[in-house]
Amino acid sequence: MNSIPSSGVDDGLLTESVTEASLHPLRSDGDRPTRNLAVIVATLGRPDVVTASVDYLLKTQSLKPAAVIVSCVVRKDAGNAANLPGVTVVTGPPGLAKQRNAALAAMPAGVDIVVFFDDDFVADADWLAAAARIFRDEPRVVGFTGRVVADGIKGPGLSFDEAVHIVEATDRSAPWSRIEPFSPYGCNMAFRLSAIADLRFDERLVLYGWLEDRDFGAALAKRGGRLIKCTSARGVHMGVKSGRVAGDRLGYSQVVNPIYMLRKGTMTAGQVAGQLFRNIVSNLVLAARPEPFIDRRGRLRGNLKGLADVLRGRFEPERAAAIRPLVTAYLRTTSTSSE
């Protein structure tokens, strides 16, 4: 695994549907002070990608972050981002949850809002300002996610230049609105630090951290407060394919992680059923003629291993890390692993 992507799930409503009454125009109050924000970016083995995205963030945001923390396993993974002004690099064990927790432990004093971006997420210039405005004006909002106008995770991926073009061409005059309740999408999400308190990402959701964003958001929601999606905070998820978790491991997590979360109370039975049905059926149907950028056969093998463990009463998401992927032509041609 060379990158630390989010779960790739952006349709994660905490309830099963959203009515028109859930859509609200945003309001602003210029008399209240803007909150201090810090940005956390977890990365592994993609120094050029994280350097480009962090450099663009620092050059373009209308509201400058108080701090940017790049969390990696070895310092060289941060690339030239380590030399950018205001950037702090922290190192620690690999894995999305562990790396995000390491960054939270390094959070400087005075920060009110913590923002998590994937290393291949390109944010619109007003993303941080939109988040700060919501947290300033809506005291009961504890979690926030933006609108992904293009997501390369669903296809062959987007280049940095393509992502920048899409972001800068997006109509920014569209009316602002919010949707709630809405589970945060890990490639671009923000939280009120006082609401997080001692809560941390579940490190049993290893490697890719499949559904760790939904797990964290649901755990936070249990403490009270609102989770929203704001359409004025826009961005593009490149979905860079290099270094994605091997299909066998991801497929295992696709089965075991949601069932583990059901048992701990951060997913409902309906949500788990939907996750299992969509992923297993997709892998099964497409295994014969898979997309060139997704290891469907590996995922299906992982699905079957996960189902076998669940039937044995083993609900241990960390077992995904012990799976040795079958070396296939797909893995050899990508040189790393699948999305």
C-alpha cells in the first residue's frame, strides 16, 4: 500500500434517506470570529502527489490554515511538502487510522477545527472558508463534509492537472445548501476539535481503513451534535491508482469491517446489508471482465475469505493485514496494488 486513501464512500447518510426539508440555505454572520483550522494529510509512498496537493492548497485557499500536518511512515514520503511554510511532518506506523491519530496527537494549541484531506484531493479555494463559516455560525455542527464534483476513485483516476482544471472550472455562484444528517467522506471532512475530545480513529480498521470515516462520524454523532454535507465546499478526488490496497485485502475489509461496525454500533443493519450487497455483487459480476484499474478477482477472493471468517464467528478487521495477495498479471502490471 503506497497511499492512504479514504474509504471511497461518499453516499454515507446516517439515515436511509434525505427529504427536501433537510436542505437548508447557508447563512453567515460576519460579527463572529473565524475559527482556527488545521489540515491533516495522511500519505504513504506518493511524495509527488502530496507535494502537489499541499502546495496547491497553501497557494489558493482564501482562508489560510493555522497549520498543516503531513502524517507519513518515513519523512521522505512527504516529499517537498516538508519544506513548504507552515507544514509539519509527523511519522509513525502505517495505516490510515494510525496516521490520522498520530497527526491528532501532534495538533498545536489554539486549533478549533481539524480538516482531513486525502493526499490526492484538490480543494476549491473556498473550501476552508466554507467549513469555518459553518462551524462559526452553527454551534451544534460537529462534523462537516464537502461536495466532490469529480471522483477519480470511480474510474481510471484523474491527473493533478485535470483535477485543478475541474475545480477551477466549477461554477462557484451556485446557491449554497447543506444536507443533513450526512456521514463524512474521508477524502474531505472536518470536525470540531472540542467535540472530538478523546475520540480517535479505530486502529483495528487497518490498512486502507475501509469505512473508517463512517465509523468515526457515527461515533462522534453518538456524543451529540450534527453531521452535515455542505455543497459550497467543493473539490476533486483524483483517485490516484498507484499503491492502492491489494484486492484480496480490500475485499476482506469490504465484508468484515461493516459487520464489525454493526457490532460496535456505528452502522445499522440496513447500512451493512447495502454495503455487502453492492460490493459483493459488483465484484462477482465484474470478475469475469474486470476494469483494468480494479482487481475485482482479488476483491472477490477477499469477500469470500471475509464471509468464511464471519461464519466462524471471527469479527477481526485487522486480519486483512495478514492476507497475502495472490500475485496476478494485474498486480504485476500496476506494480503496486489495486484501488
